Amino acid sequence: MNKRPALGLIYTLEALKNQDVDIEKALKKQGIKNASLDPSANIAITKELAILSEIVKVLPHPSFGISMGANFSLSGYGSFGMLLISCKDAFDAIKAGIQYQQLTYLYGTLSFEIGKHESALSYHPNHLPSYLKKFIIDRDISGTYRLIEELQSFMKTELTVKELCLPYAEPKDLTPFQERYPFPIKFGSKTARFLIANEDLHRAFPSASDTAFELYKSQCDEQVKLLSADSNSLTEEIKSHLALFMNNYPNADEVAKTLGLSERSLRRKLNSEGNSYQQLLDASKYEKAQQYLKQVDYSIDDIAERLGYTESGSFIRAFQRWAGETPAKYRKAQANK
């Protein structure tokens, strides 16, 4: 799936504007004006990530993703939101949310595991650039909790969250987390996870309707088809995505998950376009290596590290394959131009 609803990006931009953050400069770099974004439109995943990569540079504080996610309202999800509130109970709503998670803003995969006394709604983040990852996780988890809050409010039912686990180290300032989440938080887990009391999962929703559910389900199916329709060249999509990374480059399976594809489909589509994932990864690294070599501030060791090589020898050999000469010779030739 190369596209996603633009709504998530719009909510993100609105939250920044409410904090008097100047976003126009960041958007301009991607050739977009905030006013031109249509809430009912779809946006290429790689395009949105490129915009978020600019946005993250102007965030007012490190945990801004938490307050940003709180702006994601159920009412803004159209058919998807209506599908959730037409479910029988919270259990069915969670299942429907997981089935149609492509219609959300999430950069990760949701799963649900039923336990003896409590069940886990887990979020497995996609492989993203390190400078984006915590912001995205904070935004996505806070936004997911906003849906839980609104389901409780609209359905007039309890949905007790007993604990939240987050997949990064405990930050020094816990105030934003304590203000947002009224339950214990654990840090350093492999995935993000809400633990929900089982007794709350089967409380009937007052707006449950089989007829409405089937109607909104068919509308959600149509939206998924539109998002999955091929548009731009997959080669260009992947080039754009790889350009966001510095040293923690994703593998083919990780890129496929971000784009909503299986690894097999990704490789097959690239092959039909006359490319392979390794060719695109090498091309991305070669282009960045050329840029770095033109800057005297970066040593060969620095460049090797930035491109994800554990030692400079591997980078030198790779560059020789790409350019037919060593990095040192290339740098010297560029300096003499």
C-alpha cells in the first residue's frame, strides 16, 4: 500500500499550528502548502514521511508527539470511525480496528493477544529513521489512546487500561507521560503495549448495529482498494524512502511493511520495473557518499559510519564498485574542479 489517508498529517500540522510553530518553511521544501491539503485525500507514504522528517526539526519539545496524538479524533475517521462505534462491543471494535488499520495514520502494525485476566493491544513500530522513531511512536500511541478514550465516552462504557509499555528508554522528564496517561507506564519493552482488563471487553455498545456495521465495512473495503491501487513507480517510492535514512538503513522486508506490501510483492514489482532492492539501496548510499565526500568536514571513517558500515574498508570497497575509484581519489578530483 503506497498511500494512506492525509488526515493523520493534517492533524499533525494543526497541532503544530496551535503551538505557533512555523510549519510553512518545512512544507515548502516538499512543495506543499498546508492549505492545499484535502482531509478526504490520500497521500503517498514516502511523501508523508519526507514531510514529517522536516516537521520533526521544528518540534517545540522532545515529547510533543504525545500532545499531538491527543488531537486525533474518532469523528475525523469517517467510515472507519463509524465502523468502530457500530460494533457489538470493545472486543469487536478492536478486531475491526486491526483489520482496517490501513485506514489510520499509524506507522506500525497493531495486534491483539487475549490473556487470562487482561489482554494486550500491541503496536509494532515500522523501521524508521532514528530521528523520527520516538516522535512517531509517541504520536501513534497517544492517538491510539485517544480512540480508547473516545470509545469510552461515546459508548458510555469502561475500558480499563491497566498498564502501558513503551519501546524506548525512560526519558528524564516524565511529566508529559504522567499528564497524558492515568495508569502505570513501563519503558524499554520490545513493542508498545496497552494492557486492558478482560471484563471490560464485552460490555455492549449502545450504538451497536449489524446493518450499520455491514454498510461501513463495505465502505472501508472500498477505501482500502483505493489506497492499494498502484500509482507512482515503486522504484521512485523506495528511492524517496531510502533518502530519509542515514545509517540504520532498512532491509527489503522492513521497507515492504512500511509501504503496506509483502516482501515478495515488493521484489516482484521492482523486478517488473527493471530494478532490485539491493540496486536501489546501493544507489542511495552511493548518492549520499558523493555528497559527503564533497564536504571536507567528513572523514572516510565518518562517511562509512553514516552509511551504515561497521568499518571503513567495507565502504571503500563498495565505493570502488560504484564509482570505479576509491573515495579518496573521488574527493581529490572533486576538489580540483
